[in-house]
Amino acid sequence: MTEQPVHTYRALCSWSGSTAGGYPAYDRGHRGSTPPAEQELALSSDPAFLGDPTRLNPEQLLVLSAASCQLLSFLAVAARARLDVRDYRDDATALMPETLRPVRLSEIVLRPRITLVAGPTEERVRHLVEVAHRECFIANSLTTPVHVEPLIAFVEAG
């Protein structure tokens, strides 16, 4: 029996400054990277928590991770099923009510608009969206419910 691989993911996060001025005074700006990728992200907290609205925040990154994983999972499932996907765009959202304790994202809703070459039925495509959701590593890693509400369109080949 061969041993299954274990994938390891690394993230670096750094901040420097001073919190001596109390909660309202310190800079929320920080940097993040994920070696071996060279790109570094300029991050902050949500503006509701005194962050910089021009920078990405952790909550946005979590929603983006869920949307990206669903996109990649669906493309893989569709390619294995020999469907010709031409376009995939998601307008994902998440809710984080401050009344929940502990405060957390209570729901993520993915709304992919998927355009495929005509051939498969809409029912088949919806089934493959569900298969992709079940295979999505990020959704499987979260306790927050992730809902997928696809809109499906077909175009003629060519």
C-alpha cells in the first residue's frame, strides 16, 4: 500500500508598529505572502474594525478562497466530463453578524455565472456544480455553511 501525499501550505504574515496608543491608534496594515509564490499582499482589517478599505482583509480572503476553490473544482469536474466551459464568474458574498458569539462568518454564498457550449442539460451542469462543491477543499475545511447558487447559460460552439 502506497502512502498518500500530505500537502503542506505555508503563509507568512508580518506587522510592525506600536500599540501603545490603544485600540483606535495602531496601524492595521500588514503584509502577507505564501512561499514559494513571490507575490506579497498588502492586508488590513475590515474598515468596520478601523482597517484600510483599500487593502484586502482576512474575511474577504476567506470568501475569495471559497469562490476560487469552487471555480477550480468545477472546471476540473467539467473537464473530466468533457464539457466545454467558456466563462465562469462568481459574485460571492459572506455575512458576519456581530451579534454571533464568537463573531464569525455565518454564511458564504457563491453565485457563479457559468457559460458552456450547448450540449449538456442544465440539470447535468447543476449536478456537476454539486459534485464540485463536494470536492472543494476549502468548503470542506470550513464550519461556515457554503451555498452555491449557479446561473447557467449556453452558447453555440464556435
